[in-house]
Amino acid sequence: MHSPFEPRAWLAQDVAQDHSWILRMSPAEVAGFDAALAHARRLDKPLLAMTQADFPLPTESQDVLRRAIDATQGRWGMCLLKGFPVERWTEADTRLAYWGMSLYMGVGRTQNRASEIINDVRDVGASYKVKGGRGYNTNAGLDFHQDSCDVVALLCRRTARSGGTSKVISSIALRDEVQRLRPDLIPVLQQRWFHSYQGTQDPVQPPYYGCPIFGDDPVHFCARTNRKNTDAAQRDFDDVPRLTPAQVEALDLLDALMPSDKLCYSMELERGDMQLLNNYVTLHSRTNFEDFDEPDQKRHLLRLWLAVPTSQPLPPQWEEYYGDVRAGAVRGGVRGSAITREFLDYEERQARTLGMAWRPWRPLVTREPAAA
């Protein structure tokens, strides 16, 4: 008997038929966010200096955020929380409210080489499959991947003229399909693979890291794949071991399975939607999109990477990338090269507020031994 409180494999048709992963906010819950935003706006504090007291959410609004995070750790590994009033919040209001919400959900992680805590997901004309390329600032369709944290949260301010459809699969179901079709490739996917940081590492770290694609824990499954970054490590770094024929075969099989109608569920994010995904048991992508010409109509989502108090443990082989494999620990994110004292103080304070395990960051692998 499966517990409703643990992630399980699902197929696209399961998600289409059972909408228990969708939460719609009540007027009272929405009003709580408006009131907290008004309070935070008056204080005008820097984001990293804020505490829950600076964004005072009433109990019912706190509760809906807790239920959303709980949903990501449960049956579906995801949640769609609907009803944020972004049509009447300015961009600055939305950013402030979003950060205020995060103070009740988890510890924000840095996301890029600039060590930013909130990323704008919008097309600024950048390129995806190039050295150092990231998908969030392009209009490209993306490879299936997961983000580098327990939970990724996307808040939709505006949608594109067309396209930009979100696609999600259960990585547990993906593992089950590989087991059914090519059981010989499961051990291959559990080997140590090398992936490019795409320039987002701390200056003391090598430009690539080792991490299996499938975890081998029999109780807490986890997956991590992004073919673009695996191929980039092969292309850009001579000291990374070359992929074996079996590894290439495994990647090709994943590429064939992930977009299949059987596994892949498509959803259109609407204005005011927050999509939350558990990065260990789901993988996601999106289709390319065509945007509006007017700057203030262009597609725009805000992205948070969160370490959450109810996260699962990770296998020891994942420590090199995540920094801490204990359940409920502050972990994940990419350091980048602009970590500040303010961020470090925020991280420790927020971990204490949420009762999460925390320790100062230290790299497991530094540049010199990796090069040797």
C-alpha cells in the first residue's frame, strides 16, 4: 500500500484524470497576500534582510503555501497553485510578494553566475545550446531537465502570444520504463556521469561536476539529467572521461521516452499560476514560444529555487553537487561568483526560522584535485 505522502510513478493519463495536484486559492487566502504585500511595501527592506514578520501572512494564507509545498513531496511531486492577483500587482510588487511567500516555504537558493535569488524567466535574445547557455532567458524549447534545488517554483506574470507550454514527467515512471525496456541500462544510469556547470560554479570549483542520472536508494528515488549539460562537458573539457557506447545508448533511450504521450503531461500556465515541482521525482521542459512585440506584454515568469524543510535524503554520490544530502537540509543552488555576506546571513537565519539542518558551504571538489 502506497502512502499518499510519498512520491509515486504516474503517467500522463493519471495526471489528466486526477486534479488533486491543483489548488485554487479562496478570496480570503488571496486577501492575506495583498495585506502582507502592503505591509512589506511600506517597510521597503532589501529582500535578503526580510523575515516573516516583514511579510505578515494570516494563517489561512500560510496554510495554502504549506499545502503546496507538501504536495510537491507527496503523490504527484508537483503542485499548481492558482489565483495570485498578478494582473493588479506591478512587477516590483510581484517580486516583493513572491520573496515574502518564500520566507514561509523554504530557503532560497542562488541560481546563476550572478548569484541571483529570483530569476526572471523571459526572452532577452540569448541562446540555449551554446557554451554557458541557459534556457530561462531564451524563447527556445528546452531539453527535459530538473533545476538544482529541492523545489522549483514558477510564478506566471504574463504568457506568450503562443507556445511556452510546460511539460512534466514523473522520473520514477521514466525509471520504470527503462527497467521494462532495457534493464541492463539501469546500472549505467547509476554510474557517475559528468556534467558542465555552464559557468555557474563558485570560482574554487571545477567547471564540471560528477553526479549519477538515477539514484540507487531503494526507498527515496531521485533523478538528475540534462543532456545539454552532459554533452557540453564532453565538448568543452578534455579531462572529462568520454561517454561509453552504453552511456550514449542510455541518453538516447531517455530522449526517446521523455517526450512520449505515455509519460509527458502538458499544461498551460496562466497568469497568477504558481507551478511547484519536486526536482528529484519530476523532470520538466517547455515548448518554444512566440512573444508579443510590446515589452510590457512579453512572457514573464519569476523563478525561485527552494530548499524545503520536508525534503527527502539524497544518495551520498549527490553530495558533490548538492552540498548536503541530509533530509530537510539547506542544499542545492549554484553558487555563481557573487555570493554576499547578506545572502549568507539570510541563509543561516532562514534555516533557523524553518528548523532546517544547515552548515556553512564548502566544496567537496575544488579545482586543483579535479584537474589532477
